[in-house]
Amino acid sequence: MKPSTKMVRRPLLPLTDVDPLTTPIFETTSYVFDSAAQVREYNEGRSAKYLYTRYGNPTITAVEGKLAAAEGAESALLLSSGQAATSTALLALLQSGDEIVCSAAIYGGTLHLLGDLLTRLGLAARFVGIDELRDPERVLSDRTRVLWFESPINPTLRCVDIKAVADACRARGVVSVLDSTFASPVNQQPLSLGVDVVMHSATKYLNGHSDVTAGVLAGGSSRLAPMEKVRRSLGTILDPQAAYALGRGLKTLVVRVERQNASAGALAIWLRQDPRVHAVFYPGLADHPDHDIARRQMRGFGGMVCIDVGDYARAAAFFDRLKVFQRAASLGGVESLCSLPVLTSQWGHSDEELRAAGVTHGMARLSIGLEDVEDLIADLDQALG
């Protein structure tokens, strides 16, 4: 071989002698076969080899296994964002003419995906209030194929009785999908409560370091199989390097979430006693409207706290004065963040949609990180003025 050919040829790797402690990054688009027979075996599902990273990748597969274990699921799928996970799941579960029932109190991106985009494909989206979900059998119709909901809900931290919803869906042959991003698998195990599919924006607690955008779907293997086919078609699979970083973040998930639970609980109690704060929303507080539900189905109450300081002007002033809390969207990372829902997750919502979601113009959403809780309290104190 000439030098240029030698430089292009792949080196032979003694992988049978390599047993790395950490998951390697297989940053490759394609995989080599030795024969046409091997390709045929792969196509017929009789081979564990890989063909193309849009279909699957060893790094991604390894992290999917860890995520499935975290959720107590048979399998999991990694996707390029939480929205990619949502759209992939819905396109796999629904076809033109089907109805999806969705909680009106839902992440704004999900609301717009259903209301602005998927309805163009002939899907019927019907939004129901959280009080209606207390009697889930009554919100389902003969056309309903999917019920999509959150618990705890962004940003109000209201909680839905997951088992009641899952049982009602199963009795009617409706697929239940829960966005469990705010809880993480540490605080909540929806599959054990009967939910069919769990979705996470893995950008948040699962990764935990504000440097990876990803999504995950977890559930039974047969339930996820159609979603895996849609993921191939749409190309919504996660990149291997991002999957590696997510897998690294998962190693500290439990200790991070336990610390965030503790700090958020302490902050919620402190804020609840402050007369400058009109309302505190945290499911760990005894006066939270869904405290009993949260106590039954959650192991911890999470690292998110929402407050209402009265009106938008006061909320904006509070937001602008923060020094330790960073003014940024997203949540679940090691840094404490603050956002105003009407400027981020609920931006562009009508007043009617805000009322249905329980969101006010005076709300500030706090994502509690790993800083010392005394520093966080001091920052909130000075920011409240």
C-alpha cells in the first residue's frame, strides 16, 4: 500500500483485550462488516453488530441500559432533546384522526408542539385541567389513544395521582405517557405505578451539568419498538459524545438529587415564612394542595421551588437583583437558576392558557443547585428587597 492508503486504513484494535473502566466514545458514523452474509444477518435481526449510528451506537446503547435500570424499565431510548423524545413518541403512537388528551398544565414546548404543529397532521389535541385529571376516566373518549401528563408540573409543581391516571388509561386501552423530568428517577418511579412510557428531558437532572441537550424514553421493549423505528426515520438519536457526557453525569445523579431535595425543602420552608412572598409552591410543604399525593408516590420532593411575589414588576425586580442564583432557563444542574415562566416556558401563552396552567405574571421558578443553602437564602433575602 502507498502511504496515503495506509493513513486512511483503520487500525486493527484488540478489543477483546480491552476492558475500560469508563464507557468509550464510539464517534463513528458507520461500522465494518466482513461479508454480505453478516449484513444479511444484521438486517434480519440475527446479529448484535451495528450498521450506522443513526440506527444505534455502542456508547448510546450502554447509556440507554443505565437509564433503563434507573427507571426499572425493560429498555430506554436516547434522543437529541426532550422535544425530540416527545415528538418521536407521539408520532409513533398516533395517526391522523386519533385524539391525544393532554394536561393543560404542561411544559410550554409540549403545548405548542401539540397545538401548533401536530394538529396540522390531523391529530386532535384536547387539553384538560388538573382538577379533571382527578377523575381520569371521564376525560377519555373512544377516540383517545394517548394521555400525556406531567407530575410534578412545570412550573407550579402541582402533582397528579399517577396510578389513578395509569389505571384508567389501561382499562380503556389508552397509552399513558408521563413527563417525569422534574422528579428524576431518584424521586419517582412511574413505571411501577402503571405508566406505559416515561419521558425525561435528560438535559436537566439526568445530565445535571447544563452542558448536554438530550431526551429519553423508557418503558417496555415492545412499547418502545415503534418509537425506535420513528427515531431512525427522523434521525432524532443522540450523538455519541453527548451520550458519553450524559452517562458520566448519571454517576452522580443520586447524590446530586438528594442534596437538591434537602436544599429545596429548606428554602421552601424559609420562603413560606417570609411575608414578602405571596405564595410558595413546593410539594414537600404540608399546605401544598397535592402534598398527600406527592408523599404517596415520591421518594423525595425535588429540587424545584416556585414562588409568587405578587405581580410582574415585583418578579422582574426580584429576578434582576439575584447574585448567586443565575438568571437562566433550564433546570436540574449543579448551579442554582431562576427564570420567570411568563418569559420562558410559558412565553407566548394567552391569558386563558396561563390560567389553565395555573401560571401568574408574578411567578419566579427556582432550580436549586449544589451551592451552600445559607448562601442561597441570603441571596433570596436581598433579592426580595
